[in-house]
Amino acid sequence: MLSKKVILTGSFGVGKTSLFERFINNKFEDKYLTTIGVKVGKKLVNTDKGDLSMMIWDIAGEVAQNKVPTSYFLGTSGIIYVFDVTRPSTYRNISEDLEYLKSINKLTTIKVVGNKKDLVSQEDLDKLLEEIPLPVNLFTSAKTGENVEKLFHDFAVEMVG
Amino acid sequence: MNSSSSSPSPEEEAQLLEQLRQALLSEDRKAVAAIRAMLEDEAQLSEKVSPIIRQHLAFIKENFEGEYGIIIEEIVTRKLADSQDEIVNMIFPKLNTIIKKFITAQFQMLKEGIDTQIKTVQNRFSPKNIFNRFFGPSDSDIILSQLDSPEVHEIYLVQRESGLLLGSYAKEKNTDQDVIAGMLTAIKSFAEDAFNRGKEDLEMIQYENYKIFLQNLPSYYFAVAMTGSISTSEKENLSNKLITFAEDNVPFDTTDVNSTLTDRISSALSKHFDQFNIQQ
């Protein structure tokens, strides 16, 4: 069984820790507690191509990605860039952030995820897709659990394959 | 008889009232004047009041605990409970110094006691002792170091950048070692980034009685959790052992971390470190 490191990053308050908790422990807390430093968790993901031990690093949110210690991104096989669909400030710098992340680790796969899907309508999401200059891989809701399992499972399939 | 007496004028009425007051209040007025005179004369006042105050003070002295003890105790208890943090902050530095002094004194006494015992029991003229007397550590130092000897509890071999676990050894497995390896790497990365020390590595993490010794190598590092005091020579001994282990057991390319690799390294770690004694 392979082991891979995946990073959850993005601005503060976008729901990275909620996605982490929902995926690893199938829990959700409405209360907001800011992450200090980094939190590491593990989950075994079964795919048709084989099993994967996914080590997930939930990094404290920063307004810009160049504020995160560079070493956190080293040796990672995948980065999940999370933004909040209800707060434009969390996806305003998305191009610069992704450019920066690619410059640190050229080989890593980056997925862009819009979280808090439960708070907006499909029309709002369609409008948001027009505003964002880059493709969004998935919209999730850590609160309802929608697309959370799919997000990590799809990532695992790509990494195992 | 003339019954038609005329009513008094206001002046007459006031005069009559004053006469009445004089008749009725003269005694009281004298008493008030005497009290006022006494209050204004310090000596007289003291003569009257002092015995009463003395009597009350004596009473308070004698019955203080019974009369006020419970109330004061309640106030103090409440105050202490409300300001525990302040009290701890105030007391801790002093207490810390006292404890340190006490421990130092106890260690000194222990060392002296051991020295005395050794001197009486051992043959002081053996070649080994003669050599040690001049060139080696003192007997007390040897015995003290044995009392607090370092003991390895867990070893982690971790991929340097990703924090993925390459192998581990633990006397008692009770935690998720993959998560520990990840967290150790995060702490290490944070410390190295925060202090911006270029290529310098974090080498030791210490908490209470536990130490985590970090042996850094180009693409991975060892984290050794241990208790006890470790001297420079013991650290060197451990370091050499870890490097030799890596040369013999860790493949050159560890890019792909999988369970076959981690099982093989973990098994080798158990074989090499189960009976390992840092002091030898």
C-alpha cells in the first residue's frame, strides 16, 4: 500500500479543517476554531487501482499562500486549494496563489475546491464560475458532507494510478 | 367675677412658651451641656471611652476566631479561588528557585555519600582506580549517570520533506506512528523556517522527562524518543548506530513510500535496537 502526502490550503475560515474532520472523522462542528500551525491526519482510501494511505496536512489559513512556510509544501503529492463560495476575498488572489504553489512543487497535482456549497444556490455557483479565472474542480459542503468523500477519493485514484 | 379674659398677644405667648421650656428642659439642657463639655475635652472623653474600647479590644482578641474566623476564611478562600493564576505566577519563580536549590543540595549530598561509600569499600590502590582518580570521571559521576541512564523508547525513520513514515520501532505501540511522523516533520519544518537558520537542522525536542533526538540525513531523518540524560559521547554513539543502520538497511531511493518498504525497515529497526544500550 502506497503512502502519499496531501495538503489542504487556502485562506482562513474557508473550511479546510471542516473538510479534514468530515473526511477523517465524519464529523462537523459549526463552531469556528482557527488552526494553529498544522494538523496532520491519516485515512486509508480504497480504490479500484489499489489502496492508499493518505496523510493529510491541514495548514493554518493565510490570506496569501506565500505566507505559509514553504517547507510544508515540500514532498507533497497533492494540494487541495480551498476557497469559500460565499466570500469573494478568498478566491480573489487564486491565480497568484496557484502560480506560487506550482513554483514550489512543479510535480504536484493541485485541485481547486469551493467549499460551503450548502450556503448558496446553483445559480450563485454558476455566476461564481464565470467570475473565477481558473477551473474549479469541485464544490463541496463540509457541513452536509456533499462531495467530500468524492474529492479525496478522486485524488487517491489519481495518485495510485 | 370677670370671666371675659382676653387671649394673650403673640409676644406674651412666646414668653410663656419659653418659660414652659425652661421649666421642662432645664435639667436636660444641663446634661447636654455637660456631655458637650466632656466631648470637647479630650482628657475627659478618653477617661470615659478608653475603658470601653479596651474592653472591646480584649473581647475581640479573645474571641476573634469565633466571631470573624468563618467570614475571613470565606473571603480568603474566595479571593484565592478568584486569583489562582496570579498567585501561581507570583509564587512559581520563588518556589522554582527553592526547589532547584533543594535538588542541587540533595544531589551534592548523594554524590558525597556515594564517594564516601566507594572509598571505604573499594581497593583504592587497584590500577584501574589509580588511573580513574587521575584521568577518568569520578566514581560518583559514573554512578549518577547510571541512575539517570538514557533509554530509547521509540525510533521513527521519516522521509524528510513529506513527513511520511519509512519505518518505526517502539517498545510499546500505542499511538498512530504515521501521524506522529507527520507532526514531527511539521514541527521540525516550522522551527527551521521560523528561525531562518539556512541549512541548519533541528536536533532535539525536549518535554519534561522526554527527549526526541533528531538525526538528520539528506533525504530522511531519524527521531529517537528517549528518557534519561544523554551525554555527548552517548549521543555520538547513538548517532553512529543510526547512521550505520541507515547505510545497511535503508534503500538509496525512498521516493515511493509503501507498506513493503516500511515493514522491512521497521523489522530491521526492531532487530537492531531492541537490545540496544546507548552507554555501550
